Amino acid sequence: MTIQPPGSARPEPHRPSELESGRRAYRRRQQTRSVLIAAASTVVVGALVWAFVINTEGWAKVQAFFLDPAIALASLPKIWDGFLLNLEVLAISVVTVGVVALLIATFRTLRGPVFFPLRVIAAAYTDLFRGMPFIIVLYIVGIGIPTITNTRIPPIVLGVIAVTLTYSSYVAEVMRAGIEAVHPSQRLAARALGLGYVQTLVRIVLPQAIRKITPPLMNDFVAMQKDVGLVSILGAVDAVRAAQIAASQTYNFTPYIVAGVLFVLLAIPTIRLTDWYSARLRDREQMGSIV
């Protein structure tokens, strides 16, 4: 217990001014109004969905052919086993795409006439695979490479090669943009301190570039999560091929919905993380700009 000296007055609690009290009351009224409007609009949208979608004759057919719970549960184990193969291709491709893309981006940012051939090769690579549809790359890799080598290659290896060739071109351009967005004074200061080119790139440039390009890199990762489902073209029994087999056996499209839901659940955490990180960067950059 604190004993106050005789004659000392107890400090009065802080009380906001009338202007600040008015501002707080206005914020509370606006917050309550926003919640009520959001609840009312949600009820209206729900009523419209029920009236024009659920309460129609075609909804029963949609449920029968696309949303059959029994078929969904029966096909889920095989689709899940195929989905694990998609995850394996994705996990390996994340590493290979990152390595190849960083190499290509470094080639494109090299200065000096001696590196002109490397810059041309890197630019041609990105132009080629950014312009070529991914499904064509899959056919060329999945059919062309085994035909040329006359060997049997596992579909997972072919899938990783196709994903790496395509997405490393996109990611390389994102990385190049991030590297070039770092102010030249950062490089000059690092070189003045005695750092070499590689040390400057690894310790100074890349850390700043990664912070700038993280949101677009995450978007490319989401796109890659979806496209790994196309490895079924190579003969792999992944989630899409397992859903196709189940649909052909049941004459029902519910297995495709099951496979689609698995891919959506895989993408949602990355999408939410991208939104959170983008908002965090925006708040950091705009700190102090709002009065």
C-alpha cells in the first residue's frame, strides 16, 4: 500500500475533452451503423439466393449431379491419395522454381557487355515459357522427353520439370522487378564498404527485394497450386484423374467437386496470408500519412 505524504492531493483521473468525447461517440455510432447495414445486406443477399437459386426446380438436379454426399464420401479416399501426389509435385516444384527463377533473374540483371549472351538467353527463356500455354509444355515434356531418351520417366518427375520450366519464367520476372526496384545507392554503398557483387546481391539487394515482391510471389504460388492438378495429363493418378475415374464409374460429377474443394482449401491459407502481408506492408508504408 502506497502512503501519500500529508497535504498531498490525490491525482484526478484523466478525462477526455468534450471534443474527444464527441469523436468517440461518433465512432461508436458509425460502428453500430456499419454492423447493422452489414447484417441487413447479408439477410437480403441470403433471401435472394434462396429465392432465385435454392428455391428453383433446377437446384434438385444440381444437388443430385454435383453435391451427392454419399458419392463424395465414397470417392474421397482415392481422391485424397491422388491429392497427396499433387502436394508432392508442388513441394518439389517450389524449391526448383525458386532456384531456377533466381538464376534467371540474376542473369537478366547482370551489367556489362561480357554478360550480353546470358542476358539474351535469360530474356528468350522468359519470353518463351511465359507465352507458351502450360498444357503444351506438359505435352512436350511428358511425351517428348521420354520419346527422345527412350526411357520410362516417372510422371512426378515430368510434372516437376514442366512446372519448373513454366513458373520459373514468371517468378524470374517478379524477382527481376524486385531487384531493379532497389535504389542504386544501396549497391553503391555496399560496394563502397568493400562488398563484392555476390555479397551485395545476397546481403543488401535480395533482402530488400524479397519484401517488395512477396505479395506477387504468393500469387504465383497460388496459381502453381492449381496448375499442379494438370499433371494428370502425364498419366499420374492425382486428384483430378482420381475424380475423373470416380465420375466415370458413378455417372456423377460430385468427385470433381470434391477435388476442387481440396484445391480451394489448399489455396485459402496462402490467399489470406497474402492479404495480411499486403495490408501490413501498406500500413507500414503509409504510417504517418493519415492524420
